[in-house]
Amino acid sequence: MDYSIKQNDVVAKAFKNAPNNNQMLSPKIQRDITECFAKEVLGHVMKEIGNGVFSLLVDECRDVSDKEQMAVVLRYLDKCGLVQEKFVGVVHVEETTSSYLKSCIDLLFSQLGLNLEQVRGQGYDGASNMSGEFNGLQAKIMNENKSAYYVHCFAHKLNLVVVAIAKKIFEVGDFFDMVSVLLNVVGASCKRKDQLREHHQEEVRKAIGCGEIATGTGLNQELSLQRPGDTRWNSHYKTLLGLSKMFSSVVKVLEYVEKDGTDTGKRRQARGLLKYFQTFDSAFFLHMMMMILALTNGLSKTLQRKDKDIVNAISDVESTKRELEKLRTNE
């Protein structure tokens, strides 16, 4: 309702003159208004697509209530020839089999007035139920429409490749294993997280006072150590970036755990972590992987842009490969 009031003078005037018992603010009415907005937006998207062709992008994940949800996005060209990506719905799926997902997409398409014959591309992750050559979702759709070509999400493939190759190098794999142990020790309790945050804030205040770092909008925001995941884009880069910026604070928390911790196992781990992360090798791997992941992180973000086409995407991949080659040859 607040949004409608800000966007429409007529609605604002009506709301201002409405009696106190007719403010339209109950949760049910708010949901109804939101659904009306959604129908208007979907109607505009369907009108823009018309009888044209589009690509189907689907991803699934669990929400906070542990229910499996399937997000559906359509990618198409508008009348001006510009690439558009429009989110058209979230569908609760009771199963994650390819057959069930296919039936959910069929139902959604029938509700939107779309036809599978309009699909010219499919984009999913590499899970077998989605990408399976014979029984995956992409195969079932291609059985009905041979023009619906499947492409594994480029950004997802990039992340899987970088993580897999990095961990094939034993020393780098050991480094990331130690980072995981570090996150378990430092983030084991809210108390330690608060200590880390307080130490870092104090370091920032001192650096600002000495003129070592600049201040301004968006600078020196509160940081945390994020737990990386092999299927979460850019997560390893963010973890290492946070570790480098909060390193002195991390050391102080580890020293506290080693000295005053109540868990003997955690105290031993803290001692081992202090010894490892203050070696030349750990510092070298930290900065080396940050340099490499900074390049792949930029490429990953580029590949996720809505307006990115395949020609420019391939060009960006080649450019990143050249930059990585420069690191290797020390140019």
C-alpha cells in the first residue's frame, strides 16, 4: 500500500480520505494487492513475448521452511531487440524427479498461456535430474521440442572447474581445508563472532585515526567470515577477502581461544591454526588464490549479467584466460 501511495496521486488521495476502519492494511488485503501487482506484471511479460520464442531458465533450492522451491525465469528478445530476463514464478515441488519437475513446468505454462514449442533454449545447473542426457528434465523437454537446446549454466561450470582444479593441487587443497577449520573455530559461537567483529571495528577505527584508510559512503562496512561452498558462486573469493581484511582480528580471537577456551579440542585447533596461518606458505596461498579468484569472480559476475550474449561471453572467457596466463608467466 505504501508503494501504491508513493506511485499514484489518486491512490494517495483516496487513502488520505479513507476512514480509519478502511485503511486496507490487513495482511490478507496486502497479499491480495501483491497478487494483483504480480498478475499485472506477468500479463505485461506474456504480452511482450506473445507468440515469440524464449529460453527457459530453472533452478531449485530449499527455502527457510525446508520446502523445495523451483524458480522459473524466461529469457527473450523484446521488440527493440534487447535481451530480457523475467522472473515468472516460484513453484513448490514435492519431488525433485525430472518427471515431476516437467509436470510442474507444464502446469505453469498452461496457466501463463505458453507452449513448450516456443522454447528455444534451456539453462539449468548440472544436477542429473536437470541435465541428464536420457532421463533429465532437459531430455524430457527435448523429446517434445527438438529446438529446445540445453546449455549448462556457464557461471556454475566456471565455479565447479575453478574449485576442482584448485583442490587438485595438494598444497592449495590443504590451505582451503585449514580455512574451513578456521571458520569452524572462529565461528563456533556467537561470542567468538562478536569478538571478531569488535576487534575488527577497533582496528578500523585506529586505521582511520592514523589516516591509513579512507572514509566515505560504502567504505569500511562491517565484515564477516563467510563459509564457502563449492556450488555457491564467488563464495571462496569472499571468504579469502574477508580473511585478508580481518587477519589481525582473527589472530586475536585464536589467541583468546587457545588461552581461555573451555573446549580442549578447540584450544588445540586454535594453536595449530595460529602456527599455520602465520607461516609464509599460508600467506602466499592466501594472496595467490585471491589474485586468481578475483579474475574468475569478475568473469562469473559478467556471465550472470542479463544482457550478456554468447559472443561477448566467449570473448570475456578468452580475456580472463589471457590474464591468468600473465600471472603464470609473471608478466
